[in-house]
Amino acid sequence: MPQTPPTHRPIQPLHLAFALDGGEQHRERFEVAHYVELARLAEIGVLDFVTLDDAPPPADGAAGRFDALAVLTQVAPATDRIGLVAAVAAPHPGPPSVPAGIVLLDRISRGRAGWTPPAPDAVASGPSGPSSGTAFAPQDGQDDASAGLHDTASAGTGPTDGWPVIAVDATLEAPRETAARHADVAYVRVGGPHAERLAYEARTDLRRRAAAYGRDPDRLTVLASLAVELFDPADAVVLADLFGDWHRDGITDGFHVRPADPPRDLARLVNGTVPVLQQRGLFRRFQPGTTLREHLGLDRPVSRAVDRSADRAGGRSVG
């Protein structure tokens, strides 16, 4: 058990997310209705959000590929509250802006969209040659707005769209700084006999880095990403015990469940694990709002451009 500070208090609330594309299944054989059904079930379980990744083009050169964003754009109108996070590449190499398709998903879902940019090794090269090697951090001399991070106000027209959540896979060292500086959510994949210690150390490290950038560490939600196989209904109770123990000990802000069999494991998570957590007072019984930011307890960010205009109007220079 990791040693927690004397002033430690249990983390509240517990956040839960689910990967719709877990396991080794061939996603191209599934219809959109399959993902709609899963997302609706996750919504019944009052989970914060579901995730879906793009798939690479077929290795044999055949036409067609799995398009996560296209799928979630169709899932959005069929759901009401569940957050929808797509892992898709930016439209060009180098430090990417939030893709227009993600902003559109945020608009269609009325504030429930999120984006996981490609990991550094996934953007190390592109059609135009090597990139900067960073996931989406600004290059030297650039500010956050020019990199397109949290500054997409012009893309949205209402109070709930134009501000998709940024969720970074911070398992490896390379994207940790990016996650600490810019992300709303950070995933850390852990497993094996030392998973608990690794999850605690990762959360502590990310919070320290966020504070070094002048951020409130509590505004960065760190999720332990776990591979899960719920073979038997009793396994759902065992999982609830693990979630409860880690929550009590301040190990993580919540969990990103990567299932072996999404339909089976989600059903047992929603019908078994979640009710146990709710009975123990560890998980909510309803969503606190209608947007993903509300689920995560995040305020709508203020455009850096707006900040600069206000500063100039007040006679202060902005570096």
C-alpha cells in the first residue's frame, strides 16, 4: 500500500469511463447500432464517458477503415448524457489543433465530446515528414491558443459546444508534460502486481507537474486504465472492492475500464459493480449535469484571446 500524506482525504467523486472497443475483436464487423447499445447501457450506469479509438487501415491494403468519430457522431443523437471521447489523429502533422470533427461532435452532443490526440510515437512522422515529436504541445514561441488547445470558442455557437474535453494517454513519460499542462483528463495504463503503486505514483507525478504550470491539480482528472475480464457475475463485486479500496486510499480519481469482451463486461459493470459502489456511497446515482465537463466537475475554460483583450483593456501588457 503506498504511503499517503497525513492530510490525505478520500478523493470525491469517483469517475468511471469505459472503452467501447476493448478486446481483440474486429470492429469492422460491428454496425453503429452495436455502439449505440453499449453507449446507452453505459448511460444507464451513469458512467462519465465512453471512449472509442480509430483503427488503422487494413494491412492488406483493402479499402475502408474504422472511423471512431463517424461512429460517435451517430451515437450522439441516440444518447442524452454519456460523454463521448474519440481518439483520432489530427488532420495534419505537427502540433495539432482540436479537429473540426471533434468540435462538430461536441455541438451535436451538446457538450458531451472529448478528444484523445495521438500519442507522441503515433505522430513522430506524417505525410510531410517527421513532426515535432510531441502529442499536441505548442512549439517554442507558440502559445496555447495558436496550438488550438482550449481555444475553440469560434467553432461553437452555444453555451455547451465548442469546448471538447482533452483526454491524454499519459502512460509513458513523453506525454506527461503535455497532459499536466493542457489535459482535462489523463489516462494511465497500469497492471500486474505493482498496479496500485504505479497508479498512485502516476497521479502524484501528474498533479505535481500540473501545479508547476500554475494549474489547480484538482482540475486534472487522473484515471487508472485497467484491463478487465468479468467472467462471472461475482467478478463484478471483486472489481467494486478494488475500486473502493483505491478510492479510499487516494490512489486515483477513477477508472478507465478496458474490457476483454465489451458487451459482457459492460453489462456486468453496470448491473453488478456500479450498484455495489452506489450502495456503499462511493458512486453517484445520477449525472450532475448534461455535459461531459459537468460530469467531470470542470468549468468551461475561458478563451486565451478573451483574456488578452481584457488585459489590454485594463492597461496591462501580456507576454
